[in-house]
Amino acid sequence: MSATQVEPGLAREHAAGTGVRRTFDLALITLFLVALASPTLDACLRSVDERTAAHHEMRSVLEFPPTPRTTAALARFPTYVEGWFKDRMGLRDQLLRLRAHVRGLGFGVSPIEEADLAPEAWTFLRGDASREAWAGALTFTQNDLEAWEAALRSRADACRALGAQHLFLLGPNKETIYSERVPKTWHKFGPTRFEQLLAWLRERQTVEIVDLRPALWTAKAQDQPDEREFLYFPLGTHWTPRGDYVAYEVFHGRLKQLFPALSPPTLYSELLRQPFSGEGDSWAYRAFLEDVYTQPVYIMLPPKPAYYPAGVYGDGRRMIVALGPDTHAPRGILFHDSFGTNVSGLLAPHFSRLHCCWTSQLDLELIRREKPDVVMELYVERMMANTDPRTMHVTLPSDDALQRELERAPVFVLKREHFPEIVAGAGLSLRLAAESSGILRLRLERDGGYVVLPRLPEFQEPNGAGCVVNIEIIAADETDLALLPMRTGEDTPRRVHPGSAHLVSGWNAVRVRMPYIPNLERFALRPGRVPGRYVIVSFEVRPAEWDAR
Amino acid sequence: MLFSSVTFLFLFLGLVLAVHFVLPRRARNLWLLAVSLFFYAWGETVLVGLMLLSIASNWIFGISIERQREKGGGRALLVAGCTFNIGLLVLFKYADWIWTQIGVLLVTTGARDVPPEALGALLPAESMWRDVLLTADGHVRLPIGISFFSFHALSCLIDVWRRDARVPRNPLDYALYITLFPQLVAGPIVRYKDIATQIVSRIVTREGFASGIRRFVIGLSKKVLIANICARGCDGVFAIPSAELSSQLAWLGIVCYTLQIYFDFSGYSDMAIGLGRMFGFEFRENFAHPYISRSVTEFWRRWHISLSSWFRDYLYIPLGGNRGSSARTYTNLLIVFVLCGLWHGANVTFLIWGVYHGLYLVLERAFLGRALERVPALLRHAYLILVVMVGWVFFRADTLEQAWSLLGSMAGRAAPGAHLHPLDQHLDPVLLTAIVCGVIGSTPWLERALAWRSSLEQRGRVGATVALELAGLGALCVLFVGSAMELAGASYNPFIYFRF
């Protein structure tokens, strides 16, 4: 090593020292090498599941990327590998937790950008521009307000045109109800978008948003701060069971006005308190502060819950169809976001059938199919921070000819009167439910078992675009459904041109597009590959040309 | 792969060190070359070929110049070699910008109605080179570290021409000089003559290795615990529209940037120097507490020393330096600083920044320097800090308009929406701590502490020396764990499930 190149200050820094310096040098080298190796050692000692922090981040750990085969893939490969390593690095969870404690407890600053810490162990969401929205820094222009009004009116009009009442509720953000608890760095300058819109609509009186704030403010008086019992999770953003119940009460009151025969509301004291494993809605958990910041987590269930299977649509949207005990009760659809999941469970017993769909898109096709008495929408206030009202606008087809065609459309819907025609094939037993809803219960005894469904009307145009089959089916396990066409004169299903769909465990709404099959007479359905129980809730076939409209 | 990444720290570095010290000495250079190329390819994948082309070409140029020089010739080869390196730099770093400026000029003068398509559009749409040479938006890709390895190569060619250095006969030694991963992507600019003997033969001592660790950990923490935190503060301020930017926030933003750029760059240099020492190399210092300077002239003796000395030795002095008339000296200074500005990036803001510093150097040489000597040291220091901070506004801004706007806010221009961004939403206790530590860390307190420790040691104060060593070791542990903690935090990637 050339000593002449070392500047004076530097020379002092690593001049050969005394025994003391040599001892400390050795200690430093040892510690450094141990520090470099420690994540690898941890990775050897603890499995990925034990050491990953991904469950705090509510996501899956990244998999190792496939071998790159193109120049572009090669360029991305290192980034993917780094992502894979970061996710699986040993001690990552410990380092994140340490960082959270240093920042959160040492500096009083949130360890994550998505949420802010507030006094008395509260957290408030920063994401979705919540702070700016609360402060009044994001305001609507008159054009925005007009666009929102037009969008809401279009939704109400569309529902009424389809024979359903319409209710639109906005759940306030936590900071709207607990504004006295926001972090000290949050400052209010003016009205929120929610306040602007409510004022605008009240003035115009063209369309209504059901305002949940007064009920929540009133109920807030019953909070028990010592028990950390509030209407919103102090560490999260959502309603606690009490908050859900307040929203349910308001909902019920409005529904009662629309349907006087609606069953009386369930009292809060009648609800069954059940423990809930996990941290619940907690940013403290996501921020690795759950050992310091705690809150009570439980759920409240109706005493007689509706039949309540959950599932997903083929396009990934979450949906639930709840079948209530009273078949004469109204039918409803609830479009909602995360604020609607628990409220829907409380509402369900008041409906004969309540279809809940986690989306802010008003699905007119679903409304046509379900023929509900009421369409309800429940979203949280912060949706207004990042939703363009023009995307909320819906338009019903105004063409009379199309309307007439809709009415004439040769749609086949499986009903109770078709049940005598249904034949169980080999490997499947059949139970025809007596309910008016026309539910078909199947028990698959072995893979390959199938059921032959009734004869279809002749609606396929020669050399046309085939047909589309919509099936709502409940499966016990993840499996694959097969739809097997049968032509005139055939006794057993053909294996040619089968349609298929992947089923998840629970409720599935699948859409299978079938090609044009000459002389198609009926379908056989193999509900899945996994032996067990299946329930076909609805089965509908329609020509693809009609469906495309 | 950045030094301040968990992949480098907990995967690459440990493995490279372990194998390096297991291998026999003669194989170590080959190992370092292999891992350096891997390090570069990790960031640039296909464009590692460009660097290999540069290495091969420059080695041949160097050998040829050396041979021709012995015969009294070689100037044409030197010109060709310099043209090749500057050409590469222009092609990859400036061509896009120059092309765009020409387009703007053509439109401004009415020669064209619309500017020509981007330079990348000249490549056929189906060409495989598009993936290699262009970014996703069709611009020419800037290969990582091209400014550094081009300047390395240029310095080597010129030193060979000047007979200050000899090109190694083994091309792998030359390749190692260019690619050596500690200094490859962000310097310091190492001259071949400074490390020629170290490439051939070097010894790693326990003291050297430990001092490398100290330097590396200090550099890492400068980057992660100060620069990165200040960067978040600065980015937040620079994202605010000018109509909503208060004067105090504008100053906060530029204070953050002033600390960010110093601790980022000097931290990286510290890590490079530290890593070099771990492998037995000794690189020159690149920073010497520039913010304690009392004039712009002094600042440039302390800031990015390897770059300023490169420009001094290979441009300013060949242009005539200060040996001619005052006017000639001022012109030379301005030429150097225009190019120094452009070296940092192809943008008019860098050009302005270079001219701005060049003008202050000219003014100080003309009269301001003498005037400054008559004012108290504190005022001189304030002058320097103010000049440098205003300069950083141009350096950081994306456009000239943004720079002028920020300067306006700093000067107190009224902003009707300023109330929308209260100071306490930007200046949290973590940032405040980073700023305070940054200000303290900009002074030479550590050197003074080390000098004090040495004096205690020389006076035989064993107890005090041990206590200081223990404190130092503890501090390094805290800095390392704190940095690892922040790096892990940067990998935190929550999925906000209720986005609509």
C-alpha cells in the first residue's frame, strides 16, 4: 500500500496503532463480518413463512423470476431478483420492527407513509389523500359538483328504470367523525369534498345522499375511551361493529320507509359477540407496532344469520349472495366497498335475497338479472378523493328496439319447472331443492360425474357466435367446472367443444362462452373434479349475439 | 446495484470478500474483475458490452500511443482516443439533449412547424437495438457510470501521452482499473497512475481493512441516514406548485437538498474508499468538508476533488491556466465550469449551474476575493453557503422555470396557496434530526476527535483511549444497524387493499 498517496488526515485515521487499536480493529472486523452474514444465517435458521414480513404488508412474497429469454426480460431480471431477495432476506422482519419502534416510539413519527400516528395511540390514514381531503385542501369545482350530481342522478334513474329503488350512502372518513383526535400536524382550512357535495345536493334537491354523520356523531357519545371502544378502529380506518351497527340502523330506517313490511331491526344487544383472531383493521400491525398499539377486535353477528356463502366473480370482484329466511321479503343488491362488508351481514336477514358486490361500478346487467326491489350503494367518503365522477355515470340503453329485443331475448333460465327434466349421470347424485329460488344441490361422488340439464330453446343462429352460459355455483373446494354440449339424439355428453371455468372454494359466478355447435340440444354439467357437494344457484344460457349488446 | 442496498450489503459484499480472501493472491485480480463486471452488468445488463468495447479500445489506444510516443509520435492516436471517449460520452449522454435543442431551435426560427421525432426514432421499429440502446419512452439510454469510466480512460491516455504513466501489458489489469466496482459507477475519478502499483501488488492489513470498514459504515450511514431522509424532505417541497410554496418551505427544501447532495455524494465516495481499502486499494479523498469553506474558490478545492483536479490537470492547465492575461484566465475558468456543469448532466440547468460557479470564481479572482478577506470569517462563511445553496437550486430543478420559481419563493414572493402546506407537515422530528446531524457532520469534528484520541494514546492514557475506542465501536454498530434498518424500511411495500 502506498503511504505517499494518503492524505494527512487519512494517515492518522489508519496509522498502525497500539495494542488497544489492534484489539478494537479485530473486534470491528469480526462484528462487521458477522453483520454481513447474519441475514443469511437467519435465512438458514428460520423458514420464509417465519421470517417474512409480507403478512404485515398484506401481500405474497415474490417468487424467483423465470430465466430471461429476451433482451427486455434480461434488463428487468436484476430488479426482480432484488425484489425476491428483499422479500426473503433474513432478519427483515426484525429490522422493520426495530425501525418502527425507533421511528414510532423514539421520534413519534409514523414508520410508514400510508398512515400517521396520533395522540393516545390512534392512527389516521394518509393514503388516498385523506389528510388533504380532511383539511379542505382538495376541493370540488362547480364542474366537479355538477358531474357528481349528474352521476348520482343517472344511477338513481337507471335503477328506477329497471324497477328498483335506489339508496346511496357515503360513510364518513374516521377523521370526519373524530376530528379532535387527528395528528397535530393536520390542519383544517376549509370544507371537505363530502361537505361540499352534501351542501350542493341539499340546495338542488335533485338527488339524495344518505348522510351517516349525524347518527355517528350521536352514537359517539356512547364511546368508552378507557376500553378503547369507539365507532371506528382507533388503529384502522373502518367502522368497529358499533360503527357498522349505526350504519345498519340508518340503512334500516331508510329501507323501512321504502318497504313498510320490512322486518324490525335487530337490536345491538341481540347481536352475538364473537372473538376475532388477528389484529383486525390496524395500521399499527402493518407498521410493526402492534405489540405497543393495541385495540379490542371482535365481530358482532346477527342471531339468525342469513345463508351467507362468499365467493368471487370471474373477473375478480368479490361478491356475496345472502339468502334470508323470509322468501317474501324484498330482494336487494348492495354495491359497496370495504365499509359494506359487515353492514351487509346485518342487512341480509331483512331480504329474501341480497346480492352484495364489492365494486363502485353500478352493474346494470346484474340489476336486470337479479330484478331487485332496491339497489343500495355504500362507499366511504375518501372514494371522492380519487374517483372521477364521469366514471360513475351510467346510461341505460335508450333505444326502444333494443329494449323490446331484450324482452324478447331467448334466454334460458333454469327454473323449478325444469327440474323433472334433469337427469343425474354416472358418479353424481342429485337433490332438487324445493325452494322457489330453484336451487339445485348436487353431490359429486367421483371425478367425471355429471348432470344432464333440460332441453334448451332453439336460439342459436346457424353459423352464429354460439352462446354464453352464466352459472352461479357454490363449490366446497377449488376445482374446475366443465360444460359438455349434447346434440340432438345424443344420450351421453360429448367431450368435443367442452366449456370450462375455474371455481374457487365458495360462491362463484362464472361465465362460459361456447362456440356455435350445430344441433345443440342441451348441456351436461360436470360441476367439478373434486368429489363433494355443489350447489347450482342459477343457470342461464343466452345467444352470444344478444350478450354482446 | 447500489452500495446502499440490501442486495449489495448482505449478498454481494460478503460473498465477494469471502472468496477474495480465500483465493491465492494471483487469482484475486481476476476475481475482482469478474465481480466488477457482474456488478456493472447487474445494473446495465446488455450495455456491459459497451464498457468492454471501451476498455478494449482504450487499452489498444494506450499501448499504441505508448509505442508511438517512444518514436516521437502518437499525437494523432491521442486525438483519436480522446475523440472516441468523448464521442461515446456525447452519443449516450448529450446526443438526445442536443437533438431536442436543435428541434426547439428549428421550431423557434420557423424552419419547421413541429420538432423532429426523438433521436431514437431513427432506429427501425423492429431493430433489436431499440431494447438495448433506448429507454421505454424512446430516448437514448445513459449507461451507468459512463461519465466516470470515460474520464478514467481519458486520464489514462493523456497520462501515457505525457509519460506520467504506462499502460499495463496485461489487458486484464487495465480492465480492472476501469471496472473496479468500488469506484465504477460514482467515482471518485481514479487516475491510473495513482493505483497502477496497487493493481499489480497490494497488501491488505488488519488496520487497513478495519479502517475500510469504518469508512464504509460512515459512508453508508451518511447516505442512508442523512441523504435519503433529506431527499424525502426535499422531494416533498419540490413537488409543491409554486403558487402554494411558502418562503420557509422553499428554504427547507433547499437546505435539505444542500445536505442531501453532499451526504449522498460524499457518502458514496466514503463507501468507495472504504471498500477499496478492504481490498487493499487506496483511493484519493474526494471531499474535504466543502461547506466549511469561506469562498467559492475554496469550495472547489474541497468539493468533488477528483473531478475538479481532473478538469484542472487535463483542461484548465492545457488551456493555459492562469499563465496568460486576466481575461484569458477568466475565459479558461468559464470554459472549465461550463463543461463541469454539463458533465453533471445534459440539461440547461446544469449549464447555468456551471456558469454560475464559474462567474463567482472569476469575480473572486478579479476583486471579490480580496474584498472578502476584509470581512469577518462568519460573514464569509455565510456568503459561501448562500452562493452554494442558490447554485443548488439550478442543480436540483428540472427546468429553469422551476428554478426561478423556487428562487422567487426563497426571496419571499407571496404564494396564495401557501397555507395548504404547513411547515410541520414537512419538517418532522426525523428530518429535523437528520438536518441537525447533517450540519454537524459537515464540519470536521470527527477528524478532531480522532486527533484527540491519537494525542491521548500518545500520552499513554490507556483508559481514555479504550473508552473512546469503545464509544467509536458502539457508534459504528448503531450506524450500521440504523442503516440496515432504513434499508429494510425502503423495501417495505404494503398493499393497500381498499384502493378503489
